[in-house]
Amino acid sequence: MEADLFDQRRLLELQAVDTTLTQLDQRRRRLDDDQAIPTARRDLQVLRDRAASLKADIADADRDIKRIEQEVELVTKRAEADRRRMASGSAPPKELEGLQSELESLARRQSSLEDDELEFMERREGLETELNESERRTEESEAALADAEADRDRRLGELHSETESAASERNRLTGSIPPRLVELYESIHARQPIAAAELVGRRCGSCRIEKSPADMAPIRAAAINEVLRCEECGAILIRTDVGPGADTEVVSDEELDKYTR
Ligand SMILES: [Zn+2]
């Protein structure tokens, strides 16, 4: 195949855009695969569940405390009534004995209830402290997660706009390079990431294999508009620093003029 060397060299620009697109795609995949945000979401759910369970425990403790307080009130009222009956002077001695014994039992009951209440209040206090700590950590985790999500969205946004501009650059290039050359490039690009590579010295820029002097002979002898392929990897080899058939000769001013105009 023959093609203007200037057009051949534009394949390097197309290749550079494709390499950029591949890198952008890899960056997007890495972002998609990043487990930091899903892990943070799961950790946050654990914290929220813990806070909810602590709140339920506190509500239980409150119910227990209320129940004890109501019972204390009943005991107190009963004791007051007993004392009034005793003070009235109208109770027979037998009844007084009974009232006295009941008052002692009520006092023991009250003391035991107050011990229970204290225990529940201490337990409630411990739960409250744990809940405060849990809520503080939940807030921290929510803020960290929001930051991480905003950061990821910003990076996805950047990737999206970089991809769009690279894709439009690709369209511009494929529209301005001769179709036959683009077709050849695309067929190679479907097989390998580097479809067009610069020939640097004797080395192919795609497979990096250095050519023997014997392999170089036909390359050096080739006409400047002949489209060369690497025999090792099939990439289109683009000469950027050689003139036709010369080893050290650079492109003449006249040719340079022709290909850079
Ligand atoms: Zn190669």
C-alpha cells in the first residue's frame, strides 16, 4: 500500500488518541472496581444499626425505670396509709402488729426497688454514652463517605469529558486521513493496542523488537510513500527521521517542506 508519508505520520496522532482512550477506559474501570466506597457504605450501615439497637435498649431501660417508679409510688402510698392507720389510735393491738410488720416489709421492698432503679439508670447512662459515641462516629463516616462520593463523581466527570474530547479528536483524525489507511489501521488496532508505531533506529515502537541489519535493508530501500509493516507484530511502521533509502540521511528540506506544509 502506498500513502503520503504525511498521512502515514498522522496515524501516530491517531495512535496517541487511542492510547489516551485506552488509559481513560482503564482509569474508569479502576474507579468502578474501587471497593473503598462500597466498604464505607457497609461500615456506615453497621454503625447506623448499632445506634438503632442502642436507642431500642435505652427505650427498654426507660420503660423499666418508669415501671419501678410506679411500683415505688404504690409502696410509698401503702406505707403512708399504714402509718395513718397506726397514728389514728383506733387500730386494735393485733392489727398494729400486722401494720408494723407490713411497714417493715414495704420498706425492704422500696429499698430493693430503689437498688433496681439505680442499676437501670446506670445501665441507661452507659447506653447513652455509647450511643453518643456511635452517633459521632456515624456522622464522621457519613461526612467521609460524602467526600469520597463527591471525589469519585468529580473524577468520573473529568474522565467523561476527557473521553469525549479524545473521541471527537479521533473522529476528526479518522475523517482527515485517507480511508484506506484508516481501514488498515483499524484492522490492526482491533488485534493489538499499538497499531501504528514509530520506527526508532531499528526498533519497532509497538513490539519493541530491534530489527537485524538484514531486515532493515528493505525498509531503507522502500519508497518514502510505501506503507511499511513490522514483520514481528504487524504494526504499521512510521518513519519519522529517514529519507528514502538512506541510513543516516535525514529528510531533505525539500521533502520536509512537502510533508509538513
Ligand atoms: Zn513490531
